[in-house]
Amino acid sequence: MISNKVLFFCNYPIVQNAGGPVGYYNKCIQDNYPENVELLNNVPLLKKISFFKRVKLHYDRFFVNTDKNKFPHAIVSNTFIKKDIQEYKYLYFHEIFSLYNVLHLLSKDQIVILQSHTPELPSVEALNEGISLDKYKKIQVIEKEAFKRANYIVLPTLECLPIYQALIQKDSKIKTLITGIKPIKNLVEYPLSQNSINILFIGRRNEVKGFDFLINAFKEISDSRKDINLFIAGKGTKIIHDNIFDLGSTETPFDWINSVDFVLSLNKNSYFDLNVVETVSIGTPLIMTTTEGHNFFKNRPGIVDVTYDNFKEFILNSSDFSKEYKIKNREHLSKFYEKELNNSVYRQNLKELCNSIISENS
């Protein structure tokens, strides 16, 4: 008997403090999905392997041969076979690799839903992370085939559409689903200087996240203002400069978000970052660019919309750049989270999304 539930397939360990699809499963979906969804997550072989090492394992398998009829499908296929995917008409994937890896197991009658979580094409993101040109070209094959098979593309907002426009097929249907996360509890507040304005960058240190722009801009800003501390959380080459505190990889990102006066999100291109939603839920103001998916946050109380052209001007001259701004706007951010971005709202929206797809194909 074919199940009318939507099977969410997750072939990687669900861990805390991660971004991308791993973090999305942990913070949005796990223990928070409606009755018309079933979650498959069975990855004993990869349990102690980090997300990036897991992706490398995918790459190593994919690059043996990009012919879907020939290359090995060991990890994902075994998981799928145990669950017997033929029992499900609707299959939901959160990245291109899991989908591509099981294309040989899917029948033409099954409905495939794909939600990618990259702020640029997956192949471009991989290239910017340092993958070889040869592997970049093979990821282009993977993403093209994955998007070609998808009956539905899910995006947080339609403003994300330009990111994937080159891959989306004419007959693919577009759906939207705003990200919503579970409450973040048991927060600690670090005793940071009350005589300084403390700002935080958290995440990957790459161009698309605006990291290089931030560091260069802050070095100029710090020549004029000595009362600003920049904290950086995340892996990467250590940054040494006056009033920059490089935390490296941290196990307590939420406590840092809770402790600073502002969190920075200066993306050149934006999907719908989890750390932005997390910051809103904690009640700390954001200074952010509102490109693509982040246009959703424009003109919200507690969120300062900047561009690369006016960022330094805001920091140096705006009266809103103060410790009082957080005090004034914390309640606004809390209401924003409860009304639009919490786990209950997400669960209901996910239920309605799945019901609409089921209804359209019944």
C-alpha cells in the first residue's frame, strides 16, 4: 500500500550547532514535524563523521563515475532499501547529493520535492570552498540531474528564486516555506565590556557571507572608534587586530549571540540563514544586508538594514548604533519570532505545504 505521507530523507547525523541541511533538520524538523510527514534518519556508518567530511565522502563516490547507472550508492541506497521507498509516493530531499545518489531507485510516478539550502548554486559554493575545477564540473552534473528530477522546488521565499533559476526546470513547481526553529533555552550572558559596543560575526569566513568586507571595513572603523569590539565565531584563519576577538569554533554560539549588542549578517547573496532566525529568537538586534531571501527581514523592528556602501557610515554616525538599541527592541524581536518564526508556526506551514502537494497529485 502506498503511503500518502511525505518521507523526509536525511542521510547524515542530526547534530547541534550546524548550518545548512544538517542544522535545518536539527533546529526545524526533528521532533517537530506534522502527522503527514515521516522522517528517515539512519546513518550508523557516518555517525562520527562531520558534515564536511561526509560531503567529501559523497564527492569521492560521485567522482568515481557520474553515470547514475554505474556509480556506487552504498550508504544511501542501503538506508533507503531498509525503509523500502516504494511505499512512499512523496519524497523530500534537502540537498542535491542525497537525491542524486538515489535516482536509480526512484520510479517516474514518485513525486520528488527538493529544498536546497545554499546561498549560491551548490557547485559554485563548492568551488568557493576550494574544490578542484574537475570536481566542480562534476557537481554541476549532479545539481543539474537533481533539479531535473525534482517535481517541486521549495524555497523560504520567492526572493530566493534567482539563486537557482539556472537549474529550475520549466515544469517544476515552486513552493515556499518560511524557516521556523525551536526555542533556544538555558542561555548564558557573558560579562562583556559595558563601556564598548560588542558586535558578533558568526559563520563561514567567505566572500558570499561578507567576511572579507567586514574585516576590511572594521579595521578602518577601529581607527576612528576604539569603543567597538568585534567577536568572530567560526573556523578559519585566525584574525589578529585591535578590538577583534577571534573565538574560533565555539560550542556556545547562542550564548555569544545573547551576550553581544548586535549580530552581523552581511551576505552578498542570501538564502535564509539559520543564525539570523536564531538571533531573532534570542532577541539580539541584527545589522544585516537584505539581499534575496533576507529581504524578508527588511523594515522589521530590531533589524538594521545596511548595504556595503553605508555600513561604515551607520557604525560611525548612527544614533541607533548603541547599547540602548538592544534594550528598546528585544521585545519586538521576541514578538516577531513568536508570530512568524517559531517551531509551531513552521510545523503548521510544513503541514499545509505537504497537504497542498498531496492534493495536487491525488
